[in-house]
Amino acid sequence: MPLKEDLNWRYATKKYDATKSVATEDIEKIIEAARLAPSSYGLQPYRVISISNQEIKNKIVPIAGNQQIVADCSHLLVFVAWDGYDKQRVDKIFNDTTDQRGLAKGTVFGSQTEAIVESQINLSEIEARIDTAKQACISLGFAIAQAAELKIDSTPMGGVNNAELDHLLGLDSKGLKSVYLLTLGYRQREGDWLVNLKKVRTPKDEFVIEIK
Ligand SMILES: Cc1cc2nc3c(=O)[nH]c(=O)nc-3n(C[C@H](O)[C@H](O)[C@H](O)COP(=O)(O)O)c2cc1C
């Protein structure tokens, strides 16, 4: 099925069938799509936490505005981002990249490498947080599209108290901050107020701003 049809099929599911689980291999495919997303300088300053534990999902419900989909979904992916850049983090990625490519250390972007490292580690805390969160969102988008291709329902979620979620998941000690959630599972049509409603988007000619 063309990607366009998958993207029209998907919607932000409002009610999941709590009795249905997504197969592990499908969860792996969705996470792999997230992992394969492009990132600035290939740094991938984000991670994905995959939660299928019912007790933890239940604990997240009140942190996520009492949205029941968190408890009823099969898996909850939490997209988390680095809380900032530091030389150790950047060097590790760049050194892994040169090692895997059989290149000399410090040459991943040729003569620009040192300047790139400096530009990243010199970002202010707020600049870095915005940068890493934006990149996590690209990864989230890939996961949503892959889920749709597999006919797995999903809901991206921003309605969450990030500080409380970070505390619950012990993210602070890992240098990570939660960004968005993605529930995965199978829709339960009864009780889902959105399932039969038209998908509404900004018209194409309004959406695209062409510069010819
Ligand atoms: C960043 C982001 C945050 C969102 N937060 C929530 C949320 O907390 N709860 C929810 O039910 N839907 C949430 N949504 C879903 C949107 O409301 C939905 O994607 C949008 O209305 C378009 O509808 P569609 O996805 O069904 O096509 C969120 C979507 C995005 C991209």
C-alpha cells in the first residue's frame, strides 16, 4: 500500500483494545524506524523507552492528564532527548562513526569536525534542550509512519507532565528528558470518538508555499 494510504489510514487513536498486544517483532520494526531517522550531524541526541509493563503504564495515566489510552495501549514509547551536549557524548558518536568507517579519529566531517563539536557543546542549556527535542520529533515521525505501514494504531502525545514523568522513569540521573509519548496498539472502535470522523488538514495550496 502506498505510504499516502497508510498515512490517511492512521489517526490519533482515542480508544485502544486493552486485550490486544502488538507483536514484539512489530515493536522492533517501529523502534528501528525511529533509530534510522536522520539527525543533525548523526548525533541522535535522543532515545526511545519502550514500556509494556501494565503497572508503569497505569502510573503514567495521571501524569498524562488521565488519558486512559496510556493504560489501554499495548506499548508506550517515550521519546526522550539528551539534556544537553558535552564533549564526551559528541566524541563518542563521532569516534564510533570513524571507527566503523575505517577513518582516522576526528575526521568524521573532515576539517570541520572540531568546529562542529565546539558549536554543539557551546549551545546554551535552553538551546540544546530545544535542539535535542526537535530532533527527537523527527524520530517520532518515523515511528508513527512505520506503525501505520504495519496497520498498528498509534497516538502521539504531548499532554504529559514531563517533570513528573522524568522523575518516575529516573531520567534525570541518565541525562535525559522526556519529549513526547507514542501509544501503540489496536483501536477499539466502540468508544473512540474520532475513528469515524474525517481527517482534516490544511488544504494543499495553503500548506505549501512555493518559491519558484
Ligand atoms: C506533538 C503532538 C502532541 C499530541 N498530543 C496528544 C495528546 O496528548 N492526546 C491525544 O489524544 N492526541 C494528541 N495528539 C494527536 C493530535 O491531536 C492529532 O494528531 C491531530 O489532531 C491530527 O489528527 P490525526 O492524527 O488523527 O490525523 C498529539 C499530536 C502531536 C503531533
